Amino acid sequence: MDAFSTDVELFIRDYVRQLADGTAAVFAGAGMSRSAGYVDWKGLLRNIAKELGLDLRLENDLIAMAQFHVNKNMGHDALAKEILEQFSELAEETPTHEILARLPITTWWTTNYDKLVEQSLTKAYRVPDVKDAPSQLRDTKPRRSAVVYKMHGDVDRPSDAILYKAQYERYYKTHDGFITALSGDLTTKTFIFIGFSFTDPNLDYVLSRLPHETKRQHYCFVKRPDRADFADDAAFDYAVRREAMRTGDLKRYGIKALEIDSFDEIPVIFQEVDRQYRMRTVFISGSAEEYGDWSRKEASDFLHNLSSALVRKGFRVVTGFGWGVGSAVINGALQAIYDKPEKFSEDQLVMRPFPQEDSGGVDRKKLWQAYRERMIALAGVALFVFGNKVEDDKLVEANGVRTEFDIARALGLVTLPLASTGFMAETLAGELVSDHTQPAEVRNVVGELKKAGRNGNDLIRIITGHMESLLK
């Protein structure tokens, strides 16, 4: 697709900041599930409309239609059965689900009955705490990493789902805990509304009652009217005017509409959110039995100061605790964090020491591969230093550093081997500089790092400067 619009670029930048601050949230509507193969409200009520003798194309108040069916049948069993039939089949998560589940979003809201959100979180090795009934709000699932509020219920309990007008009218009494929780989240977090029509009376009730002075900036995606979807220019012009008024009305609730030409743009936008967020994290790979031209103190001081500088610049450091390297990296990050605990957080340091012995019948090398992939996937930039080990009483280049370089390249990270540290890092730097399929900017930075030699201050300046440029 072409470059993002200014509004979308500003959203990406703001949402990445919210992710870093832990204040990003998602509200998933029917449109988000529809792209996975599930029905929207019109699809859900198609059979109901036929039974009532009504034409869905002429109906705007679908909640009232559901009420008509309840009135006619003296109960909502048929509606509950429709939910079971439509949402019991498991569907694959969409790319948007997968990307968002990887991001550190701890607050999810949805009006959908399906399980796509919790499925995607589980596949991303996260622990969702699902709330689909008022009685669940007071309980906390152990080790949860995200809370999923299903404010209209769940397919597993279709008879309790919010479906028809009378339920909506009583919602503020029967589900007051959800309204309170959503009001609080809308005040303290920044939401992106995805696949939402803003015709839900519950959401309208909550949004309209938010104190004006505490409203935060929220966002939603809105598809521009397409001339090809209309019979004539007059109908198209009317749709454009109406859409402008509708999106303008959302401003009352602090919601900024992000106009897109196709809903296919949404996963592309979140791919960029993911990329920019990961660019705030650097993975440091290396191991060292010896330090070549460097003294042990020089190497230790450089790694300590590099890690400290990265934290002070607002980056997050990930390390696998490589031999002869990891301790200095950890010490430097911790010093920066503990010097100013009010400004920096322990979350800026991620330590993933490798298991050193086989146990439980598990192949350690296979475990290491998966472990490395998950660890490196946290980052957007990877630095490679030294890279040697003793094997059969000989000092050799560390193949583990090579493996991590290959994984980083495969995952699309910016890879920066420091040639001046020697060993595997020097080998990788030579390969990268001579590889003209790599971006010229990256090859130039690797060249600059080589010229800086053992000047730690220059190396740190080049590295942090390049990382800051990647965020612009």
C-alpha cells in the first residue's frame, strides 16, 4: 500500500507510546471477527428476519428486531441456539488478532461472543483472564497477562448473552460492574476500536457519560465510502456527507476516526505498530572466554556503559546472559534503573538465561532454538559482540551467536555486529557489509562501528544514534 496518511502515522506513534507506558487497550467489534469467517449482527439475525417476515436490508434497529422475535416466541431460546450454531465452530485468528496478541496490551474489550481474542492471546503464550458475566469481575485469574471483558457474553453460555432490546434497557442494572470497569478504562487508557459500528447502545451509554475533562484520545478505523458501491453520484455524495457527520460526532467522545480505503489496511497498520514498538527493544548477543584486543576491564566497562546508555535513552534491553558478556549488560541496565527508579523501570531489562543441562528427556538444542526465537522476537534491533567459546580445549567462534544472527535476520531485525570486538562478531560484520541485499544505511552503520575501534564512547554514540533514528 502507499504511505500512511498523516492521521494514521500520528496514531501509530501515539499508540506505540501507549504500549510502552502500559496504557494501550483494544475494543473489538463484530467486524474484527467477521474477517475470520464469523457472522456480524445481520448475519446472526438472517434466519430470525425470515421467520418474522422482515427484510434485513430495510432494517436499521437490529436489536429491536431481536426483541420482536423474543416477543413472538415468548422467550429467547431460538436466539441462543442461533449463537451456538454460528459461533461454536472454531475459526482461525486473523493477522490483526495475531499481531495485537503479541503486543503488551493488557486490556481488551469486545461485544463479540466468539473466542478469537482469548485464542490469539493463548497462542502468543499469554494468559487471558476472561470476564463474560458480572460475577466474574471480582475474581482474578493467577498469572494473568491480559483481561478480556466480553460485555455481551460468551458462546459457551448463549442463554446469558445480551441479545435483545429489553436486555439492553436493563444492562445498566444487571451489568453495572461492566459499565463501571469500561468507564474507568476509557478514562485511563487509550483505545483503538476495530470493527465497530458505534451503534451499540451500551457503548453509547458509557461514552456519553464520561466526564468531559477526563476524556482521553481514542481511535477507530473508518472505511471511506467507495464510489463503486453506489448506484449514482448522488447516493455516493450523500454517503460521504453522512460519514463526515458520523465521524465528526465521535469527537464528542474523544474518538478520532482514522480513514482507510480498505479494511485490509488494518493489519498492515498494526504491523508498523509492532515494528516501531520492537524498535524500542535491543537484543544483545555475545559470549566471550577471551576478549582479543580488548582487556577484560575494557570489554566489561563498554558493555556496562552501553546497556546503561540504552536504558537511559528509554530503550529496553534483552539479553540471553551470554558467558563473559551477560553480567556486564545486566549490571549496566540495573545501575541506570536503580539510579532513577522514578524514571526507569525494571521492565526495561529482560533476562533470559539459557538452561545448561538436558533434563526430562528434552533435547536441549531444540529447546534452545525455540527459546532463542521467542527471546529475539521481542526486539527490533540486535547487537552482536565478541562471540567465542572453548571447544575441545581450543578457542573457537561461538556458533550460538551465529544462530542468533540468523534468527534475527529471519525475523526482520536490524542487525549490528560490532567488528571491533572480534571473533564471530567480526565475521558477521564482514558478511553483512559485503551483502548488498542489506540496506545501505545498515551497512554504513556497521562500517562506522568498525572504524570506531575500541572507543567505547564512539561505539555507544553510533549505536544509540542509529536506534533513535529508527524511531523517527
